[in-house]
Amino acid sequence: MDNNKILEKVKVKIAISNVKEEDIVMNKNRFNAIKKIGIVACAAFSMTGVVFATTQIINKFGKNSSDGVQTAINNAYYSDVNTEYKEANGISANIESFLLDDYNFDITINIKFDETYNLTNMLSKEGKIDIMDLKVVNENNEKVFATRELESEEMTSLYETEKEAKANYDSYTGGYSQASEKIDEHDLKFYLTATGNEKEFPESKTLKVTFNKIRNKYWENGEEKSIIYNGEWSYEIDVPTKMSKSNIIDYKLVSISDKNYKFKSAKVSNTAFRIYLDNCKDIAWSEKEYVETSDGTKYYPAHRSDGDGEISVKEDGTVTYYNTFNLTNYDATDTLKVHLFKTTGEEVVIELEKEE
């Protein structure tokens, strides 16, 4: 069977992640993109990123990490591991730090190029450097993260049909973005920020991080080109106790201003707050929506990628909604109010109370 056709067919979940490069993720104006997901036979109205402020002093995971992640960092919810450098073909890399909870996975990797490489030239012509086949699994071999390029390669090599791939391949379903920052003539930092999407990240005690392809993308004569630097980089890191188990706190419904709307769940973790609704006709994305704590403080959506929220219309016309806000366990109160808006501008207020 033609591998190109297989590639297109078996990107079942990967397409949902809709990876964003840094400059795309931060685009404020792309707010109501429509995605058609044939596998689940629904049209999904997925929000792409808007600019969000990160004013904290510590910025360990690049500017695409959410305000909720920054709050966690400010409360020492991260791990500096600074692993040993592994070298291959003149390129050395180590893991500097990472963060993992139910809704977010962030990691910083230092990459050093020896004197045979010219980093300035590599980053010219709108050049970018990323890790093409980054994969992270835990001690139970549960997938925490994988790039869409790696998953496409794995599926085409393992399965011959779309049906077989759908039935057997465990793909990473969240959104993610990659970015890099030049430190000097031979060093750069690579940042990955990933969301758990509707599937939360698995509880993990150990993470195995592997990659074999560092990619240099650039533009030449109006075309995007790339150079792949091959090697073998592999690391095993321990997950601190504070990050090894779920830290989610559930909230129950007290009231909802539109009685036709069906409340499904609301949860807050150390990095984010998420709410899920069903049968929510006319619900819309709005830059005015927020979660309010009992002291009146407002927390707005993360808006980094499609993994942060979705409005979906099923075949029967039922509308479902979920969204991710920058409220965390560090600031959540016993009662919360969620303020959402319809296409008509009408406000929907949802009152919540922390479960015992």
C-alpha cells in the first residue's frame, strides 16, 4: 500500500494536536478556526492562540508556557534535573528541567554544537531548530508525549491500514509547541510545552526521554527546507513525589444560568483549571470569558493551542465545550464562578463549589 496514503489516513489523533510553531501559537487574531475531524464525525471549532502575559521573573520553559504553569513554577512546582550531557556527531544535549501534572508537560533541553557547526548560519534565513522525533514514556511504557512526525513514522511502519492503526496505536492527543533560544555561538535552549488535551497525562514515577533527529528548518528561495542531524540521545529521569501523582481537585455544580446547558465536570490542577459542558447551544469563544474566585480575582483562558479548548458539534447537533483557564490550586477558592458567553453576547454564569 502507498505509504503516503497511509500517512494521511492514519493520522487519526495526531491531526487534532495541530502543532504550532512559536510564532503561530502567539498569533492573537486567529481565534475561531474550524477543524473538521472525520474520524469522530463532528465539526470542531478550535481556538488557536492569543497573546498572554507572563510577567513572572522565572521563565524556565519559554514564553509559550501558560500563566498557570508560571504560577506553578513560582511555587517551586518543577524539577531541575541537569542530566549528564550525551554527545553524538558533535552535538551534545542534556535535560535541564521539566514540569509534569495532569494538564501540562513542559521540558527544557540544552543543546551544544561543537566548532564544526555555525549556529548563527543555522538560524539565519528565518532558521529554527527543533527536535523532530522527541518521545517521552513513563515506567509503565505509557506515552507522555511524542511528536507528530515520530508517530506518523511509527504508524506507517507498524500498520498497513487505517483501521488497524486506529485499533492498536496509542497516540499522543494533546496540543504542543516547540521553540528554541540561542544562548551563544554554540549553545541553545530547546523548549517544549505540551497540554494533555482531554486525556490527562499519566501518573509517572520515571520518565524516559529519547530522540534521534535534531532538525534545522530554514527558508531559501521562497521554500522551506531542512537539514536533519542524526544521533542517539536518551535519558532517564526521576519524577519528584510532588509531581508523580494527580493533584486534581474536583468542583461540583451549584447553579447554571442557562438551564439547558449540561454540566459535565470542572477540575483544577497545579497548572490549570478545566471545565466541560454538554448541550451548550450557541456557546462561543470570547476574550471576555473568565473564572472568578471568591475574592473577585479573574483568571482568563490559556489560549496557547488547540489542546487548550474546543467547541464541537456532533452529528445530532449537540454542542460540547471545554476550555482551560490559568487558575491553579495555588489560587483556587472553595467557590468559583465561571463566566462564559454565547454568540448573541448573552452571559452564562456557572457557580461551582469544591467537592469534599
